[in-house]
Amino acid sequence: MGSRNIIWRIFYVSLMPFLIIKGTLAKKNRDHDAYSLNDFVYDYARNVVKLPRIGTFYDISLQSNYSGIKISYIQIRTANLWTRGINSSAVQIPRRTRIIPFVKRLDIVFQDLGSLSSYYYNVPHHRFVTPIIGFTIYDADNDSSSNSSAVLPNLSLEENSTILIQFPDISVKKVDNATLRCVTFGANGTMEFNNVTEPNRCHVSGQGYFSIIVPRSNSSSKERRKRLAIGLGVGIGGFLLLLIVFLRCKYARKKKLKLMQRQSEKSENLDTVWVGWSKMPSAGWVRTVAVPENDYA
């Protein structure tokens, strides 16, 4: 049983390179709870800006573990949204936009996920060529300590009106030979795709999170398969090497035991006696004669 356990341990250790590579790839493709991030960002913004001025944008810095994310926050009256709309650096909401259900004031949080875009969202067989940009609307009249659990108001646009999302410049290599697509991430985990009609822009119909994507090239898939093959090869090679070392050590140990047994067989045999329920060796005679310390003994 001990030898089997050791062999299994060697096998698991040898597979560690393969498992690490596979776990790294899985981590890249794992979606994180982006909507819990929304709730955290909104509550954080409300705590930072205690008494916001109506119509003023506030750029808010998050904690160090969210350093890749940029957020801004604004509180606006619904009437102003209807008459003026909103123009931020990345999101433009047109005039004559209604709110359903109606509320007097709105809190709007704009987010740019930056380098953490692929950490929170994933589109199978595609890659992002722009950061994910989004916005979420909340009822500013809600006096609860956390508005994140409340029902979010929805935007109702006029016919033929759209919300414009402006992205940074896109750099796509010619070898990609891909068509740019706008992707919208819905609140229930759905994704909607549209063609890019203007450079670096997407036209959307409501709140959410948006980006521009292209299909992954075949070279990326080949590279992933190559990494998996290398990891598997290293794991199997390591397993065989450790197994050979283990078997050689085991063989050397057996050889040493046999040598000790042969040497013991050449030495003098000892008699045996029973002590209680135990059988123990006993010498019939001794070579050295005991000399008493007292001459009178």
C-alpha cells in the first residue's frame, strides 16, 4: 500500500505543469460577477460623494485592486434628461429620453473597465479590441443605505434614436481579417451583436456594457493547443523520470536487505527462548568470562 501511495503522489506531482497551464487558461475564460461590481461601484460612489450637485460629473478613484477601472458619477433630474440629454466622454444619451418607471432624479454611474475587461466578461471564440464601457441608472430618490437591490429604471428612446458609445482608437492587425462587431452585455447574462457602422462607435438602445470584438485568429487557438501539449509532455516526462528514480531506489534498498540477510546467515546462530508470549533470541554461552570486582567473591 505504501508503494502505491508513493506512485500516485509522483503521478499527481508530475501533472502539476499541465494542471497549472490548464487552470491559467480556464481563469482567462471565466466570467466574474460583473453585476456585483456594479453594486459595489454605485455604493462606493454614493459614500464618496455625499451631497452631489445636480448635473455635475464626479471622477472617482477606486481601491488599488480596481486600479484598471475608471468610473464617473452624475446625479441629474429626469426633466433635464428629457430636455438636454447627457454627453459624457464615452456615452451620449439623446434628448427626449423618458424614464420607466418615472422618478424625479437619477444617479448614473459610467464605467470603463479598461485592462480588467476580459476579467469580468468573455465572448467565446472572440477577443476584445476595445475596453468595455458601460453605464447603469439608479433611482436617486431612494433613501435606503444601498440602492443596489432596487429595481433599476429603464430608458425609453424616441423612434430612430440611439445611445452613442464612443470607444478609444482601435488597432486591429490586418492579418486578423475579421469583421468588427459591437457586443452588448445584458443584465441577465445575454449578449447581443451588431455591426460597427462608424469607426470606434456603437449605437445601443439602453443601459448595459458594451465593447467591440473580433473573432480569434487560428494562430491563437494553435498556440493554446501547443501550450497544452507542452504541459502534458512535461507532465508525462516528469512522471516517468520520478518513477524511474523511485524504482531504482526501491531496487537498491532490496539489494541492501538481501546483503544484510546473507551476512547474518554466515554469523553464529542464536538459541531462542519463550518469555511470556514472546519468542526471543538467547545466547547459549558467552565468549567473555565475567571477572568479579571483589576478590572475596
